Amino acid sequence: MPLSFPSVGISNLNMRLKRSVAVSESPFSFDQQAYEHQGARWECEVTLPPLNYAEAKAVQAFIVGLKGRSGTFTFGSPLHTSTTTASVTSAAIRAESFTTTAGSGAIAAGDYFQLGDYLYMATADKASGANVLSFQPPLRAAVTTTTALDFTLPKSLWRLSSNDIGWSVDTASIYGFTFAFIEAL
């Protein structure tokens, strides 16, 4: 572990960042108070394209090999890749921004990057050079000086959302797979 996600293509991808935020509302004035807890994680549902028997065997072996929620795998959206390069100065766990080193390239809001085993998204544009990069979710672990950010097909560490997983097959032996997973923290 972790396993590699099968290379069979993706037909549909739904991704979201789930946050742990509590809101209390007065029943009299409807005034609200929000409290942002520390929890935040990526969640995803993937539908694979129709697969023939030979292609489906690799996906079945992958799913069964995960042993439900106990196994982990790496996955990233194939549509999010960049040739940007950047390194970070040190940052503490749970940080939501850090300063990049002088040789770092420009980064656009919405760009994904990988740091360690986890996926992050830039939430504001950052000019090239030593500038502050704001991102979400908060850092999973502290980073040291000159740690490189990976913008080339960035991935995260995931686990299935459920122990129950299956697939469909029709009379033409075409297989269908849809499954949900969450970031493995």
C-alpha cells in the first residue's frame, strides 16, 4: 500500500472539499455564529468509462486489493497538471499559506499541487519569485525549507468511502464502475 489507481481513463469525476464548520442560529433574531473547526478533507466520486472484460479485470483486482476501507491508493485528476515549479520556505502544520522561494514560478488561483502525500489548491494568484501562496485545505504536516511543490499530475492519498464496493456488467460483457473515496488522513 498504497496502490496505484488503474490507468483506464475516467468518464466522470465529482470532487469536493468537505469542511467541519458549526453554525448556531438564534431562534429569535436569526443572528448566526459560525465556528470553523480544523477538519477539512477532499472527497471524490469517479465513474470509469465502459470497460471490456480484459480492462475490467485490472479494476476489479484494484478494488478487491484495497480490502474495503483498510487499503489506500494514490489518485489525482488527470485534467489538472502544470509545468510550474515552486519550492516553499518552512511552514507549520495547519498553515493555510507560506512563502515560496525566490526561484518559484507564478501560480494561478485554482492550480492544484502536491506536497508530501496530499493534494492542495491555490486560492489566490501568486506572482513568480518569493511571494506568499494561499491554499486549501490546511497543511497536513509541517514542511521544511526548499521542499518542492509538485504541479505535474498532483495526487493525494485516498481510501474508499465504504467497505461495500461493486460493479455492473451487461449482456454484452461491458463493465461499469462508479465508486466514492475520501482523503486518507
